[in-house]
Amino acid sequence: MDESGAGSRRMGHSPLSRRAGSGSATLDLTARRAAATGGCDEMRFRMLGPLLVRSGAGWTRIAAGRQRLVLAVLLIHAGRTVSTEQLADVLWGARPPRTAANTVAAYVMRLRRVLGGDALLTRGSGYELAAGEGEIDADVFERSLACGRRELRRGRLEAGAARLAQALRLWQGSGPALADLPETPVLAARVAHLEQLRLGAVEDEMGALLDLGQHGEVVEELRRLAEESPLRERRWELLMAALARCGRRAEALETYQRARRVLRAELGVEPGARLCAAQRRVLAGDRMEVGWRPAGRPETERRPPAQLPAGVAGFTGRAGQLARLDALLPAANAPAVVATLTGPAGVGKTALAACWGHRVRDRFPGGQLYVHLHGHGERPPMPPAEALAGFLRALGASRVPADVGEASALYRSLLDGRRVLVLLDDARDAAQVRPLLPGSHGCVALVTSRDRLTGLVARDGARPMALGVMSDREARDLLTGLLADRAAADPEAAMELARLCGNLPMALRAAAANLTSRPHEGIAAYAAALAADRLGGLEVDGDPHSGVRGAFDASYATLGQGARLLFRQLGAPGPADVTAAEAATLIGGDVAAAARLLRELAAAHLVEEHATGRYGMPDLLRVYAAEKASGTGPARSRRATSLYGAG
């Protein structure tokens, strides 16, 4: 959409600068220009308008169209690897030439000559644009916009309006982002997201200026903005408020009729609730306190919820998983994303989800919601109605419906138009989660569970992500971070300790906590004692519920009787994995029933399907299964012997 009104502000005609005559306006404008250009010296890439790069000679346009397209794709994925195959798909679609990989490499080589060798990195079979903080104008725009809105929420209207003006001045002209590039699907989402942010920023700035009492200064600009984007009802509402405050009630009412005619002609709809309410307020002679807030936000929502749990101290590793989560982030106008993060007890699902949530919280200006659903543990699973009640109160609802369906509908209504991260921790099953899923564009729901939640994937389009134990290097780094000099002084003992912990984060942290509370005990001595009692040695002193055995108990408690029996049988000494036929021998049942029980155990992450049809247990779980089976009697021994032999 054409934003010449916003563009004129960026050229120095913001209403905040037109206060009292030309002399004072010029002085004010100079100060605002200085503020608006702060930090631009570090900028290397401009995409808010035509694509430009900073070189020794100043700002330069990449002349070759395909090289410019390659740079644009790398730019919107800055900090992440883009494969050669992805680049070829953007450049040539479904029919790339045979020399596509070499041609892409040649384009990258030419770009490096302009950008310098440190900007474009080769990563395996792809490339990464390495850009520091403040080097991409779009990133600076989004940070300035978020900062401006925070200032407004705190009631600092002048500062907020100034930061919004600073953000908007980063745009070059009135065209869209990447204005000199062809429309392609891979760029379209980012371009549309930035355009929606710009439109919202213009309206937020106008609302702030109205709150500052500058209705006389902004009224004509609001008229221009409403005519340029006549389907954005917020602009008509702001214009009506400015006219009413100027004492021009007749014009305000005519503005409503003009908006109504446009909406009926273009969309076949009547004005929305807020615009109708604005007309009623004008008729009643109200002052029209519209404020800076985006349309549809009641006063109780002015401070977004920030419910994420604290990040785990010393969080280590998981770089690949964090990158996969980053790839889930939708554009503001894209449908809501649901993702599942599943894995066995103690693998670090909540820690990873919380760490990622804090990393990307600025991408969710509507807030972050969190609830522990108690899917596995001593407490019964939390009913969806209870979780919804907490969310509705956090979102400022004045009432909480008793009916789950009605509460869920109100929850989705309150999320409409907001970009919110919803972290649903420790879910029992898909039915517990469904009423809590957002429907608003730009939202993300991340669900952690020990269950695979296959129903969410099949029915709700959730994107599954399985989390396993740490790699040897990650486990070593975690112990080094937790035990510092003690781990560095005896690295072999630390690696043996990691092995005995099965590289399971909960076990590693329990061992490190115990060693920290016993400063005179060496790692080697602790590891030797742990080898004799793997689960007992991983109980946390004074807090048995934080130990590994307690976490495994909670998963075991969710199983049916048949699955419990098979789980205990799998703790017997013998092969590392079994088939359904071998499992049937263990429990004295038929193969089909054993296959169902194995799938139940796999869904609960109590066994792993290493290869098609072959299931095994991680080391610590096998120890736990053997412990659970210790009192099952001679029948087990006969069946186990028939399969595994006496040894």
C-alpha cells in the first residue's frame, strides 16, 4: 500500500515537529533528525525500500538482478544457512539449469567482492549472511518499533512517539520492502510482515500524538492516511477523534459515513464495532479518548502478559534444536503455528522451550503466556478450563466462562490481532491442549510433552520435534559449566560421569548438584559410587522428587497395565533391542498385541524405535525397568530365559 503520509514524516514533516511557527519547527525537526539517524553508521544493509549495501563509496545497489535476489534471500534469513537448492529454486523455479550450483557459487563470489569476505559464509552445501546487531535496517526498525511501543505502554508518550518516528524514518520512500525485486514466495512473507508493521507503526504514532494533544497538527495527515488506505478502519477512527477534538463534529460524522460507504462498496460489510462506537461517542459529545493502542485492545490489555518461566542457569548446547525452532517463526500475517517438543523425562524439554522463548520474546509484542499442565507427576493433569481461566485473567478478561468451549472462544477472541507466544508445558495428551491453541495470525503455540502427541500432528497440523539426550560434547560442556575447575581438573572422570548419567540433562544436573554440595568429594569417587547404584546416586540430596527415579516414576504411572508389564520385562539382561515377536514371547501374548504395547511405550518415550520394527531402551531407563521388575517372580525369569538364554 502507498504510504506517502508515512513517507512525508520520514522526510521531516512529522506533526511532532510542527508546533509553533516555522522557526521552532525547523529547530525541532533538526533534533528529531539527529535522533532518527542514530545508529545508522553501523548499518550495512538496507531493505526497507530498494535493496542497498554499504561499500567504501557509500550506499550501492547490486546491479545484476539475480545476484540482488540471492542477496535478498540471504538477508531475510540472516544468521541462518540457506541451501544452494533453496537459492536455485528461488532463481529458476522447478527447472534449474544443470549448472545451478556452480552459478549460485559464482553469484556469491561476486557478492563477496562487494560485501567483503566476512559477510557471506559457506556452510556445508549452503551459505549464510553474517550480520551483526544494527547492520540490517529492518531489524533496527523492528527493535525501534518494539521500544517505542514499550515506552507508550509505560505512559511515556513523547519518548514513544519519537521512537516510532525514528523507526519510520528508516524506510526509503513510500514503497514496500525490497521494492526493486520481483515478487517471489520466499520473500513475500517477510515483505508483507514488514509492511503490516509499518502500517501499524503509523497508526500507533498518530494515536500517541493525539494523546499528546496535537489533534490540530495531525488532522490533515490522518485524512490523507485514511484516503490512502481506506480499508483500515483504525485510520478512520483516529481521524474522527482528531476532528471531534478540534470541534468539527459534523466533519467527524461525515467521516464515519464516508468510511461506511467505502467498506460497503469494497467489502460488502458494515463498519466494525470500534468505528460504530466512535460514531456514538461523537453524537454524544464525548472527547474521543482513542489513545495510542491498536484497535480492539481494551484498557486491561495495555501491559502484555510476560509469563515465561526463568531460563535454566548454565543452559548449554542444543544449537541445532534452537535453529529449528527459529525456523518455525511465522510472519505477522501468516497462520498460527503449533509445534510439539517431545522426549523422555529429564531430557530438557522445558529448559529448551524457555530458553528459546526468551530469545524470541521481542517477536511477540502481544505477550507470552505459560502454563504447567502437570501431564506427568503427582498432581492430576490440569483441566483445560483451569488453564483457560489463568490465560483469560492474564489477558484482562472481566469474566471467565465456566463452559470450556465458551472460554476457549473468548480466549481466541482476546488473542485476535495480537502476536503471542503460548508455551504449554508438560501436556498429557492432545485433548488437554486443543482448547488452549491460539487461532490468531502470527501466534506460536509450543507444546512440551513426554507423549508424542500424534493427534495434534494429524488433526491440528502441529509440527513435531523430538528431543533426545545430549551429545557427548554437550554433556561434557554442561558438566564443565556446572562444576568448573573440578571437571577441568579431571576430564576423564567427568566423561565417565556423563556416560553413567546417560547424557541425560536431568541426571547430569542432579550429579553436579550433589557434587557441589559435597566439595571434598572428587568426581572419580562420586562416579565409582554411582556405578554401583545408578538411580540412587542420582537422587538429589534433600529433594527426592527432583531426581531421575521420580521423573521416570511419573512416566511409568501413565502406562496401561499391559505396557507396564512389557516395560518391566524389557529390563531383563539381553539384546539391546527387540521386535514385536520377541516382545510377545516376553509377555506371553500375541505379536499384534505386543506391537501395540511397543507403540504405546514409544509414544511415551520409554522405548525408542532404533530401526524399523526394533525397539530398545536408553541405558538409564533399562536400569529403571530392571528395578521395577525386581519383584515380578519366576514366571518372568522363565520367559526371559526362553528368549535371552541363561546368561
